[in-house]
Amino acid sequence: MRTSKVVALFAAAVVVGAACSGEGLSDSTIEQSDTTAVSTVADFDGDDNHPGGEADFCRSFGQLLDVDFGTAGGVESARSVIENVRARSPEPIAAAIATYTTDFEALLAAVEEAGYDLAATQAPGFDDVAIQAITDWLDGGCTRLELVTATWNTDFDSRTIDLSELVVGLNTLADSRDQIRPIDDPEFESVTSAHKWLEGREPGLLVDFDGDARFYPLQVMTVHEVVNDVVGGVSVAVTFCPLCNSGVVFDREVDGRVLRFGTSGLLRNSDLVMWDDITESLWQQITGEGIVGELAGTRLEFLPSSIVRWSDFAANFPDGQVLSRDPLFLPRYGTNGYVGYSSAPIPRNFQGDTDDRFPALERVVGVNIGETAKAYPFSVINQERSVNDELEGIPIVVLWGADDTADALDTPLIAEGQAIGTGVAYLRTVDGEVLTFSPDGESFVDAQTGTRWNILGHALEGLLAGARLEPVIHRNEFWFAWAAFNTGSPVYGTS
């Protein structure tokens, strides 16, 4: 019975979880009532012409498990359904159901009660080591982290952190790597083409190297989180962690080797932990540090990027390129898998206490120069709009504008997100002269030359017209994340 149970759980957990959230079913994503769910499951007979289709069945099946499968009459429904899909491959059905539930034991019980033997349906790619790991986990002989990493070749003895800091962020019993699928061969389209599906308020990552300007929409990045790309001749990893709202770009060449990065399915301080497929080391997204494995202690080189509004990118880079949508994921783009997250009082999967000087999920402009980090909370800079400062003796300016920029982690549709504005940081030395900026309507004027600048650091008119400010390394992460990784560092606007 144990072997049958292990394999059944295995097949049910092949494809599980949603972007680094560890979330299962939620009222915001599934709006059907229990009664409707029972009806949907009972009526489904494996016929593709069924009004709800297979996806509706799997969603409803999962909903019943999360509510109370036994009392909802679901077992009888399951028996009928499973009988009718015997001739079909069981793995996609079981995996799809598991995607919509957090209760693997209830799924297993329903399948076994229906008399459906999954013992002969072991999912491809799972060997005896993985099956033994699940057996150990069911018997309490290993941790969940040990379970999902059982088949990895990562050197866990080489590390800069305590392994207890790592959290499995997906509802899976299998290898969690790349279950949030990164983009390895990105395709791009013109600004004109992207206007057909991007709204002006939508945010995205702006990357501009050597005249090669690209926009990575957050509606795509929240689904994939990592894009392995080449921009301006540089091999880069463009990354975004929805749980921390951290967009970071790295040079992915390390010691002469170009690494391919993916999502590990693990989190630390709620932040995405990446992995590379050459050394199988684990990497912290916010810091760019190798934390476990052969390359533990190695730091990736940060490259400049900014989260900006689509309309600003399109107006300033009409010949720029826009990351295209993968047809396989079209239904997910533009929708928010983290509805209400940015207004929640606490972050998901965060261990320990948060710094209570600001709300945990307030955004900050987190600036890094050399070994110095400083945070500029949105609630402070949106009052001043321009902050002239120095870090390590280097003059910088933090600008806030584009007031209607949409929050990608708020409403069900990203384009309808609450207005949060845009916060960006630049060097304020141009042609050897240090400039001092002040807001003027929706733009900014420097006191030294009277030149007018926009939020993207482009000089619009005046003595320096045509010039551009050089961006400094910065992010727009949530306060809790910045505070967790920069303990004791200064915060603008606080004593």
C-alpha cells in the first residue's frame, strides 16, 4: 500500500504551484460555489465538448478538496469521473487537479476510493531516489526541503547560509526547479506591435545597454520570473520576484562561463532563490549572491534597470524591443496571480519579524553603490518627488513621478491596478557638473542649467537637451524585503 500511495502522490504532484507563492486555491481566483463545483465535477465525462471542459473539472475537483471533499459529495463524483477517463492518460488529470489544491492527502484518498490504481502510472523523470524520498517524507524521515531536492546535484555542504532559512515555496512533492518556467529563448516585438496588448499604465523592467533598449512587461515577468537574454552583446539574467516586487538584472557570465538561470522553487526571506544549470548552485535574487553550492560566496554583477510605465518606455524608445508573450501561457498574461497581495499586512512565506518603521509591503527605491545600500520609501519621496543625495561621496538623485503607474500585484487585471507611481535613481553628474534637481509639474528642472528632464532621465529641453542621466543600481522592492537583506543600512526620511 505504501508504494501505491507514494506513486499516486507522485503523479498527483507533477505540476503544482503558482509563481513562487506557495499558494493553492483562493476565493479571488476561483469564484464558483461549492454546489457549482460538485455539479461541474459530476457532469464532466471526459468529453471535450463539455461546457466547462477539462480545466473547469480540474479546478472544481481541486476546490472540493480544499473545502471538504468528503462532505461535499465529491467522492461519488470522483468515482464517476475517473471511471469515464480510464482510457485517457491519468497523469495530466491528476497533475492538473493538484494544481488547484493544497490537500494532497484528500486527492489521494478520493482517487483510491474511486478504485483508480495509479501504481502503474509513475510520472516520467522520477527515479528510485525520488520515490524513496517521498516515502521518507511520508514517514516523517526527511524534511520537505530534503524531499524536493533529493535528486539535485547541488553541494549543500558548501553554503553561506543556514539551510533552515530556505522555504519550499511551491505546492509540490517533486523536483521544484523550473516549475515556474523561465524564458531561455526570448522573442521580441516592436513597440507598435506591443501597443495592441499593453496598456499605458502597465509596469515593466527597462533595460538599456549600448543603445539596445528593451521592455520586459511585468505581466510576463510575474509568470516566468527569469529571462535568460543577451542585451547589447551582454549575456544577462532579467529577474523579477513578485513576492518582493524586486526586479534585478545580472551579468550571467561567471569565471568565463555563461550560466543559465532558472527558478529553484525555494524562497529565502520570501525572495526568489535561483539556480544555475552548470553548477546547480543556488542564488539569492535580491543580492545576486551564491548562497549554496559550488559557487557559494560568489556575487553576480548587477546591471542597471528600472521599473517604469509602458507609455514612458514607448514614448522615449520608439525603436525599442518588447518581450513577447509565449503562446502557451497566453491565458495567464495580464492577470494577477497575487490579487490583493500588495495591500496585505504581512508578506507570504516570510520567516521572522518585519521592521515596523514602514508597512511591510510599502515599496522603496533601494539604491546600491559600492558596499552602501540606502532605501527611499515611496511614502516619503512621493511628497518631495526629487531627492538629491550622496552615497559613498557619489551624487545621486531619486525621482518619483508617472503617478498613475499600475500596481502589478493588486487587482485581478494588472492594467487596472491601483496607482503607485514610479521611483527611479540616477547619477546627477553630467559632463563633470553636479546637478541639483527639483520637480516642475510632471518633469524636473536642474538648478545649474535650467534643463528640463523627464522621469526616465532624458533631457527634454534646455542647455543639456538630448543628454541622459546614468541610472544607478536600484530596485523597487517591498520594505520588508529591503530591510531583511540590508539590516542597519540607512533609510531616507528617518532619523
